Amino acid sequence: MLKKQIVIGSMLCLIASMSWGAMFPVAHLALQQIDPFYFSFIRYLAVGIILSVLLWMKEGRSSFRLEGRGKALLFYGTAAFTVYNMCVFLGQHLMGESGTVAASIMEVLMPMISIMVLWFTTKKAPNKYMLTSVAIALAGALLVITNGNLSFFMMAGQHLFPLLLIFAGVVGWVIYSMGGSRFGNWSILRYSTLTCLIGSAVSFVIVTLASVFGLLPVPTWDTILSIKYEMSFMILLPGLVALLSWNLGIKLLSPLNGILFINFVPITTFVIMAFQGYQISIFEFFGTLLIIFALLRNNAYQRKSKSILQNEPSTTAPALNLKSEIIKAAP
């Protein structure tokens, strides 16, 4: 029974990670036809509708009540389904093909970014071992993003804004994931659905105002139809199947085991881009290996810390649990 649980959990986490890895190359094709703002809004509006049907069928009408948590849901829903999507895909679009790689790499950095967010929010410095892992991951990310070209820093003005957008988007999702711990008495489906609906409503306000003031062109029906296959993929696999598969897989495997599958995100991205004709450089290859090594290194430390905490409970336990909450809700 345990072996079957491990196999199923592994397959679910693998499906989720590979879906997210394929998300950026597919989005790159779609963003050549439609702007990132309407692309993000339409995608998660559809996901929100599907999630709403599932929630209604599983938990009933009462599960849509906000229970006085409207402000928190607005904050976390905006962070994830507005800030994350619009910033990441806009940054990716502005950088072109290299933005696809940058977005994928930033995705796998989420566990490392979560350590820094926890440091900022709890005012408690992480262990030196964790900081070393963060530094190794950052070195790998720089190697990938710069592609080993020092002139990248001389043209920082061209790349800095898109990279900051992608980074801001990823931080938004980390914050959203942390927010799940405040809704412990809610199901993951309920938290996901309500935040998705509210975040989509915020996105609707943004695209509507931007279109009214002439900042964004309203996509025509022909434009939407021209990306029907890409949009269908984005809605069904990275948007819906990956979300549900990841949450169930993490439940079956535990966060510490499940997070290791996030390494398949950049690997999948590179494989698909290679089929599309992209030449992967040795710098991108070894930079990705550095990031994977940092994640494995940090995971090993967390396992050791968890073992110690189980034998000798201490005041550091809540912080470890909070990190687990971050892992549970990858995008």
C-alpha cells in the first residue's frame, strides 16, 4: 500500500512539474499573438470557472462564503493570480526567447526565495547552511540568465526591468502560498477557487481600465482563436491538472519529498525549447545543475533538521512548518 502511494504521488508531482516546465515555451508562442495581460486574465478566468464547478459539486454553495476573510482573500488572490501571472508573462515577453529560460529558472528558485521571504517577514535569520544554498542557487541563476556573457551586466538596463518583473511575480506566488497557512480549516480546493476568482476579478479591472485608456488593445475573437490550442493547454494542464496533481502528490509524498520534483520544471523547458530549435548553451546547462544541486542540498538539510526536531522539539518548529506550507502550493 505504501509503495503504491509513493508511485502515485511521484507520478502526480511529475505531471505537475512537467506541465509547469512546458508552460513557458507554450506561453512564448501565445504571447506573439496576444498581450500578457489579457493572456493571463483569460487563462485564469477559465480556470476559476472550472474550479468553481468542482468546488460546488464537492463542497456545496456554502463553500463560496468569504466568512469575513474578504480582505485576506483579495490580498493573496491578487498576489497569485494577478501579480504572478501578469508580471511573469510580461517579463518573459519583454525578454523574448531568453525570457522563457529566465521564467523557468525563477520558478525552480521558489523554495530558495521562500527562505528569504521568511527571513524578511519573521525577522529570523535562516541557518548559514540555507543561506549557502541560496547563494549557490543564485550563482546558478546568474549563469543561466547571463549565458556566461559578461556584457549582460553592461546592458543591465535592457534586462533588469523584465527580470525584476519575473522576480516580483514569483515572490507574489510565494506570498500566496504562505497565505494558505491562514486558511488551515479550509480545503485546498476552496482556498484555490476563491482566491482565483477574486484575483481574476482584479485582473478584469486592470485590463478594462487599461483598454479604456488606450493602453491595451482588446483582443479580437480571431486573435483568441489563433491561440486556442496554446490557451487550452495553459488552462487545462499548468492551470488545472498541475494544481490538483501537485497538491494531491504532496499530500501522498510529504512536502520534503514532493518538492524534489520541481527540478523537472527547467529540464522540461529545455527539452521543449530544444525541439523548437533553441540551442542550449553549456552555461545554461551547468547553471541549471547548480540550482538543482542547491535545492537538493537544502532539502537534505531540512530532512536532517526535521529529524532533530522530532527527537528534540524546539521553538524552530513553526518556521519549518511554514516552509512546508510554501512548498505545498507551487504554481
